[in-house]
Amino acid sequence: MISIDMTKARQIKRDMIRAERAPLLSALDIEFMRAVEQGDTAKQQEIAAEKQRLRDATQNPGIDAAQTPDELKDLNPLSV
């Protein structure tokens, strides 16, 4: 019988989320700098909030609550 190490699986899921969010954060960095150049503080706050949401994705409680690899696979904390 195959045994899955869920602790390791959760860490792998977090690493996958980090890899997936990296280009999203980079794109938001560019948008943020444009908003700074334009003096658009409302847009800066909006972008900062979205960046924080992406950073918090690895702390999604569903990751720790998942009991099976399929539950982890189905979890997508980056989606809105």
C-alpha cells in the first residue's frame, strides 16, 4: 500500500503556489510603479491589497485542513 506523507504534500503545494504567484507579483510590481509615477494612490492601495492576498495564499487554511492529495490538488487559493 502506498502511503502519502501529507506534511510533505502540503509543503509541495505551498511551493507550487509560490511558483505560480511569482509572475503575478512581478506584473503587479510594474503596475504599482506606474501608479506611483501617476500619483494614483487609490490604484497603489488596490495593487498593494492584491499583492498581500497573493502573499497570504500559502497560509490558506485549506492547505492544512486537506486530508488527501486530491483535496490539496483541488485547492486553488490564488483564484479570486
